[in-house]
Amino acid sequence: MVRVLFLHPDLGIGGAERLVVDAALALKERGHDVSFLTNHHDSSHCFKETADGTFPVQVVGDWLPRQLFGRFYALCAYIRMLYAAVYASFFMPQRHEVQLVVCDLISVCIPVVRLAPHKPRVLFYCHFPDQLLSQREGALKRLYRAPINWLEERTIGLADKVLVNSKFTLRVFQDTFRHLSTTPDVLYPSLHTQYFDKMSAKLEQRAALLDDEPLHARVPRNSFVYLDINRYERKKNHALALQSLRLLGNMLPALDFKRCRLIIAGGYDTRCVENVEHYAELEALTEQLELQDNVVLLQSPTDEEKCRLLYASHCLLYTPANEHFGIVPLEGMYFCKPVVALNSGGPTETVVHSSTGFLCEQQEKSFGGAMYQLFRDEALRVKMGDLGHKRVQQKFSFEAFADRLSQIVEELVPTSSKKHK
């Protein structure tokens, strides 16, 4: 058994959070002792495993500002994580029992953890270089980001091991951090399939008992449902789904299009200005495209609600360009749904074009064309769904993910250091 501490900035709802929670579940199932330390955790806006007692979660530094004057988000995030790292290394009860610290997103905590008297090993999971996620807005922004970018590269190099989430991210990592001799390993995210199997069985039983239960008040029982799951952020490109739906409406007879529904189910946090602004932008775009009767915007669905949406939908849309990996396509495929995604980034490693879905160009003609084909061809939909489910089982199984991660952890922590004092 290895005592593992996950150090994560905000245990909310997102792809990075789903990954660390699944990693924690994997290690716990392999017999390791796992806990979380974070800057923020809202039990009403998180994955259930971090709120139901599955893992101990401690919050420190939430009183520190998240931004200054509507700016300096990165600087504040770095300061908050430095605070958490200092606490974990020098003040946290039972800190001497921690043998491995797993951190992600913000690497500045690594040198502080390395200074801890009990010398834990450090594993860093790189979802994507942080400096590439920052919008470039002129000379002042570049000047502000320069030391932060320098710190990111130097501190990642201090980790005992670095993992990335896809071959795409590995190429970007090597192109971005040219001064690092570190060669990360690829560890694809996975799904906690036992939970999805349990939810599928529950939903099938529920469907048998409540055959006439509508999916949503604005989604009639005979609807054809396109599902788009992603946070309400502009880079997630929800507008492409709306514009493609408008094109689909121009291609289908009026009665057929009347059946079509696009459900956008996005992570939404009132503390995040972009979430609030972009949600309003999508509402306005829906009106502009005259799609009010065909579109439903949902905020922060629970895990159970998300599973119900996946179970009842006909097709999953995945609109971000150059997404680092993208766990949502795996979720869709596991629920036997064909996936329509952009032909870039992580989805090119998960979705097989014309087999488990379609990889499209970033334009409504390409995306909408795939939506039209799936609407018209039920046999193709079913075939793609079955192949997608098998692909997740064969290539992205939770068992393989858990075994590989546990092996990495046990290689990092020498056998002698696992003995209890």
C-alpha cells in the first residue's frame, strides 16, 4: 500500500477533475490509501465521490483571491496552489505518512513538495501545457505570462515522473517544453465502467417501469436527441452544434426537424465569469438562429442526470477543436452512441471515423452532414454504437488504466518506504 495525496486546485466538475477522481478510484481499488487536498470544493458542484465520503477531502487557501480586478487568474491560481503545497509539506496532520503526491494543472507546487522533510515522490499529470490555454492579448499579456511560462517548464522538470493524456498532448508537450529532457509516458484516461454499468441497469429498469417518462419537459418522447456535454466555455465551441443544427433544419422536412432536439449539458459555475457570459451568448445565438423550440441548455447536470441523458440520446456531439483528450466521447461510446467530433486532437485517438462515429471539419456543412446521416440511418446508428462500446472495452478499459497507474505508483515508491512506521 502507498499513501497517495492528490493536490488539485479546484475539485469541481470538468474533464481534469473527472480524471483525477478516476485515478483516485483506480488506486483505491488497488489497495492504496488515497486523499485529496484542494483550494476549493463545493459539495453541491462536484463529482459525487468527493462528497460522499469515498475519499477524505481537505480544503486550504480558499480565502485567497481567485482574481484581481477581473484579471491575473493564473497568478492567483499559482499563489493558491503554493499555499496548498506549503501546507501539505510542512503543516498538514499525517503529512509524514504521505509517500506520493499526485498533482496536475499547476506545476508550481512541485518544488515546494520536493522540499518536504519526509521526501515524498511527485507524479505530475499534464492534461495540456497551461501556457497554451492562455489567451494571447498583446505585449502586456506576454510580459505577464513570461515568468509564469518559465516557471511551468522548470517546475514540471522537477517531477519524478510526468504523464500525459494522449499522443497528441505528448507531441504538444515536446514542442512547447524544448528545454526539458523529460519524456512523459502516455496514460489515456478511462471510465469507471462499473459505475456506468450500474447506472445503465438502473436506467433500463426505470425505463421498463416508467415507459412514458419524458427525458425533459421540453423534450417530447418521440424526439431525436443530439447531446452536447461540455463546460460553458467559448473554447468548447458549442456554437458549432447550434449552427449545425440550424443547417440540419434546412435539410430536413419540417415535421422531421420538429422532432430534433439539441441538449447542451454544460458545467456551470456562477463564480466563473466566462460560464455566465457564454451561457447568455448561447441563449442569444439560439434565438438568433430561431431554434428556441429545438434547444435545451442545462446547467451542471449531476452524474446520474448525465447518465440518463447519455442513455436516452441518439447521438453525441463533441465540438472542441484540438481537445487534449476528451473523456466525453468515451462516455458516449460506452453508452452505445455514435460520436460526431472534430478531426483534431484527442478524438482522433478515440473515435474511429465511419466506424464509431464521424470526424468532421470545423464547419457546419461537415458537422451538420454527419448529424443528417445519423438521423436518417438507424441501422448505421446502432452499428456505430455497438462498435463504440466494444472499442472502449478493448482500448480504454478501467482495469487496464488502474493496473498501469498502480504499477507506476509502485515503481515510484521504493518497497522499503511502504513499510508503516
